[in-house]
Amino acid sequence: MAKKYKIRTHKATAKRFRVTGSGLLVRTKGGKSHLRRRTSKRTKRLFQRMLAVSRADARRVHRLAPYLKRYKANPPRG
């Protein structure tokens, strides 16, 4: 019997993405950490939303983090 190998998870990818309850891959927006004093409140509020990842990028993310489960890194609020 041939030995089955586990695939290593790319940890940076696993921290940046998560899978929703419907199986959609989402990510947060960049530019949220500092230098935001001059930014309008509306723009800051838009930074809070999660963005869906395109299908081509989702294939790449699943290849890097094959064991990415739903709500693995950060469970939903509420």
C-alpha cells in the first residue's frame, strides 16, 4: 500500500482567509492598521466588510490551505 502524505498548510494563507457557512471564501481588506486619521468615516466603515474571493484566486487559496474549514480562524460574531 502506498503511503499517503499530508499537505502542509501555508499558515499566512490560513490566517488571511476564511470560509463562510455557505462555503464562500472571503477575505478582509488591506490598509486597515495605521495612517487612517485623514480617512473619512464612510471609508473606514467600508473597510469592515469582507470581500468574496474570485474563483481563480479561490483555487489558489485552496491549494495553499487544503484543510481550511468553515469558521476555523475567526468564528462569526453574534
